Amino acid sequence: MSYFQHHVFFCTNQREKGEMCCNNQNAQAMRDYCKDRVKSVGEAIAAQVRVNSAGCLARCDRGPVIVVYPEAVWYTYVDQEDIDEIVDSHLVAGRVVERLLIDPR
């Protein structure tokens, strides 16, 4: 059994100037927002969820991207409302947010 119920990995990779990458799409700030949002939901959830930065997840063309384990669910997002929906639906209620899914292949 895992120490955390969910691990959320945000690609925060920064590529050379001009190359597409998640961090050019505000990924670090959104990761920080997600960490704060998880904490604001309450201690019971915050103790079960770990939000981390990741290096390149090799999906920049679909990005910005995050992946939630252990389910291996890949999401994209645009704004804080999308992050709120992922937190509330997936991390709290256990429901995948279909509209934000990406194919990881």
C-alpha cells in the first residue's frame, strides 16, 4: 500500500527559448496553485495527496500536462478552474475529469 493515495506530477520542464514546453504555459505557477488548493481542501485530503514537479514528460505538444498516479491518468489544463476541477473531482471524489484527459501516447 502506498503512503499517498495520489501522486500528481506537473511537467515544469523549461526548454530552450522558442521550443514548446509546459513551463512556457505557466506550469510552475499552476503546480504551486494545485499544492495550495489541495491543502485548502482539508488535512484529510492533503495527507493523501502529493503534488510534485517533474522533468519533461514528453507530451509538450499536448500540454501543459500533469499525470496522476497510481491511475496513470493524463490531463491538460488551461487555468485555475481546471486545476480546481481536477482536485475536486479526481483527487477528492475519485472521478476522472473526462474533458481534460489526454492520450498519453
